[in-house]
Amino acid sequence: MKKLFAVFAGLLLLCNLAWAAVNLNTATPQQLEALKGIGPAKAKAIVDYRTKNGPFKTVDDLKKVSGIGDKTLESLRKEVTVGGAAPAAKPAAANAKPATAKPAAK
């Protein structure tokens, strides 16, 4: 029974991984190439566009990438997402004013 459960859990995990959407804002060229219709040139174009223009705001922004048209976008729509890109790191206390000690009251 435990073996059957383990096999079932493994298959369920594989199904979830197979259906996981590729995040256009964080995907590597290799992850993008795994998408149907995206080869090395289009994957590079997506990454280059993202680097130059910042993160994609919507999946429809993918049409702004050279080589991506309506048909490609529609075939990719269910496979990609634009879930939050990692925010830029803020310098620690860059604008903070130094604390000043108040004189002790007598």
C-alpha cells in the first residue's frame, strides 16, 4: 500500500511540474526553449527584451518581442505567466538619518 501511495504521489508531482507555467520575467533561455515554438533565437530575444525594457507586465507584452506574433502568443498563453519578478535590492538605510542621542533630563 505504501509503495502504491508513493507511486501515486510521484505521478502527481510530475503532473504538477509538467503543467507549471514558465515565468517570462525570471525564466532562463533554456526554460524558454522548452516552450513549443520557442527556439534559441526567440528565447534570446525574450531575455534581451526583458533586460532592456524591464519585466513584462502582461503576457500580451510578449508580442513586443521581435519574432513573436499573434499565433505564437496564443499558443504560449496558457504556458507562460508574468508573475512577479524579483524586486530590485534597496541599499540598507541609504536615506536614513543617523540617530542622535537626546541629552538626559535633570
